[in-house]
Amino acid sequence: MRILVTGGAGFIGSEYVRLLLGKPLGSADGVPPLEPAVVTVLDKLTYSGNLANLEPVRDDPRLRFVQGDICDPVVVDEVVAEHDVIVHFAAESHVDRSIAGAAPFVTTNVLGTQTLLDAALRHGTGRFVHVSTDEVYGSIDEGSWTETWPLAPNSPYSASKAGSDLLALSYHRTHGMDVVVTRCSNNYGPYQFPEKVIPLFVSNLLDGGTVPLYGDGGNIRDWLHVHDHCRGIALVQQKGRAGEVYNIGGGTELTNKELTGLLLDACGAGWDRVVPVTDRKGHDRRYSLDITKISEELGYHPSITLDQGLADTVRWYRDNRGWWEPLKSAPSA
């Protein structure tokens, strides 16, 4: 099996590559061996793509790296032609950046996905796994989203991902392509770029700085360790039904204020280090995924508790300053 992983030098994509090549952050229990002959990473290496994320598997002879843009039809055609499976992570993903400027999100997330789908259709790719987000559902006051919930995105980022989801599914319905879509809750873990809330807060606190808390801190998110997310994607890649959507969640909901308290405790800091800031525009109040479908059909269950995952993550950032300090000091992209 020859697997192409787009965005494979990013936070989530690199964990999937490490899982494929036998060096994930956690146990691969419950995931049948994938045993790829070749794993090719296609990554543009924007500000959040980092070859250091692939260091644990750098010497694996099955790993290939191609620096390129998923919006470049020539590069994409050449790479896609050589592979049986595409697992598509590459995306612009930071909500605040999308509010400041939506164009890169539409270009990469929608047009880039279309470029990949066209190449996969042309070359008869066996399976196309499109990795998406729970943010496409919008916000939910109570209960949890199933996969049939109407899409109602509220940010330019989530709108661009909703567009790419619908585009991917349309290629299954129109052309009969073997497409599956996954939608995950908020990821955390090692190697996450320090603009996202957990690595931002942890790195700021480790440096003796302050952390920003949006609004009243009451926004609720379901937290999913990146390793469990990738375990779920692997199950979908192997056993998911073509044309279907699978939610992948962690099963632990916290308000942002509760999460902040846990991170303060883990870093030995007090609430005097928290600075309230004006709430984000269009800030979704609550996310919650129903994972019954993937659990019953594919046997997925989260394996890393939030307590364990947060402790391990804080320890990793404490022990790996050489990874994140250059990223925080680099000019903003």
C-alpha cells in the first residue's frame, strides 16, 4: 500500500505518519496494522509545517517527503499518480487568522481539496480520506452532533472546511470515488504549533508570562488527544464505508475557564497570570460530537484520558523548548 499524506509535517498529519510507520505518541491498540510500503508526505512547509515533527521517523526507508502546494496541479498530479490512498490533512486551520483574512483559507481548503480530488479521480486512487472538523456544525447548546446534523459554520475557517467536506462527498456521489470524511473535536498534544490554546498557554506559563482568556471563559470544547484522533482516522481509512462521515471525539468537555485552571495547576501558576480579553468575533459557544457511529461500526474508543494527556503534553513542552522557542520567536506568517 502506497499512502500519500498531505500536510504530513503538521501537528496532526505528522502523528498520522508516525502511526503509519510504527512510532506514534501512544499505543496503536485497536488499529489493525496498516503496513504501508511507502508513505509520502506532501507539505508546503508554511509556518505550521515543520520537518522536525517527522524526526522520529526520518530514517525509515518507507518515508518520502515532497515539498509542494496542494493548489499546484502539476505537483499534485505527479504525486497522486504514485499512490493508492490519500489521507488529506493539509489545511489552513486557525480561526483567528481566518477572521483577519479569509482568502488563504478558501484557496487552500477549498481549491486545494478540489485539485487533489481531480487528480485522485484522474488516477483512480483507491481511497480518499478527507480530514475535517466539528466546527462545520456551528454551535450547539445541548446534546451532541451526529453525522447527519446540518452544517452551519460560523467562521471563515469553518465555512471553508464545510465547503471542502461537501466537495469531497460530491465526488463520491457524482463520480463514485471512494471518499470518506472525518470530523474531529479539538485536538491537543505534542508538536502542536504554539498559536493554539493549549501550547500557547503552556509555553507562555513556562516562560513566566500571562495567558489570554476570551470573554467569560464559558465556551465549551470537547478535547481529543491527537494520537486518539489518528487512531480513529486509521480505522476509517481501513474500514470506513465509502461516502460516509465519521465523527471522532474525545468525550471530555470543558469550559475554556476550566481548561485554563488545569493548565495553571500543571504549570504551577496562579490566576494572576490570566488576562481577560475581548471575545472572538462569532465565537461558537459549545461543541459536542456524538461518536456512536464510529464506535459501533469501527470499534473506536478514546484511549488517553484528559488528565494523562494534559500531563504528558505539559511535560513534552517543558522538555522540548528547542522545538517551540524558535517557532514563537519567528516573525508571524
